[in-house]
Amino acid sequence: MNNPDKKICPSILSADFAILKEEILDVEKSGADIIHCDIMDGSFVPNISFGAKIVSDVNKITDLPLDVHLMINNPENYIEDFFKSGADFISVHYENNFHLNRVINLIKSLGIKSGVVLNPSTSVTVLDYIIEYVDFVLLMSVNPGFGGQKFIPNTLEKISELKEIIDRKNLKCRIEVDGGVGPENIKLLSDAGADMFVCGSSVFGSENRSEVIRLMKESIS
């Protein structure tokens, strides 16, 4: 039986945008739990993806929750736009937010889930005075900016460290992991303490998406 607390979150960054509606409906039919939207500005990360208009269009296609990961500078200027576009989760990076508490409280004031993202080289210790305010922490297991990268192995240790902090503080904060996630490593990530798994090319690049998602859900059940 699948564990309902563990969520598979395909990232549409790896989808074929020429047939985006078909791609989203296909992964929904294949068992996806959440649709992950990577927003990149070409400044904070070396790539440009899409904005609130695409998120709004995705929201019209699917009833699945939308998880919006803002890899952008000055995210506070755009949070309300993404909320209006249908975001159910919004996460911002620790690395470029000088007033992180204010930004997190802005997201929470909209009644949706708020998250903090850490780049691969950022220690979980920076969360000491913010983790009690967030609903989830997204750990990048690749350097952000591009899909299809190789998983960084010491992310496993980082997940375990974060899980220990959450348990010690008796928090309900969830752990999401993004980058190089697939059937070959998802069980290790789950056993370390991760709850939400962002899967890009491992799902959208597969010829049998139903089978890939089924295998991953079995691994984390």
C-alpha cells in the first residue's frame, strides 16, 4: 500500500511544452501527487523558465496541487501573482532573501504552504530561527538552474540532519528533495527522512511514466 504522506512531484521543467496539457494529464493519470513548477529568472540562477501565466494555465489543466519553487531575486514582488495563479505551495531560497521571516509570513498570510529552499552547499543550521515558521524545507540535491543533473550524494546526510532537527523540535515541517531523484535512489531519500520528491527527467523522460511512478511509490511505501 502506498504511503499517503509521501508525495511524488513531477517537475514540468522537464515536460514538452509543445504538448504541455497532454504531458500534465499523462503524469496525473500515472499517479503524480503534486505538480512542481520551477520558476527561474536568469539572475539568481543561470536559466530562464516561465512565470505566473504558465502556472495559471497549468492550474486550469489539473486539479493536483501546484508546488511553485521561486529561484528568483526579489520574490516578495511576485508571491501574490503566483498565489493568484493557483499556487498551493510556494518556496523561496535562503541564499538571496535578507528578510526571510517577512517573506515567509507573506506566503503564510495567503493561506498556502510556505517553504524555504537550501542550495547544496548551504548548511541546515541556517534554519535555526526560521524552521518553526515554515511548512516544508526543500533541499536541492543539484545546483539549481537546469534539469537533468546528477544527484549530489551528501544530500542524504543533509536530509538526516534536517530530520533530526525537525524531530527534536517536535515540528510538523516536511522535507522535500529536488534534483536527480528517481527509482534508483528514492528509497534512500525516503529512509533518510524526505517526504516530497521532485522528479523531472526520471518521469517525463520515461517511456512508461505509470511504471516509473508506481515503482517509486512502492519504494517509499
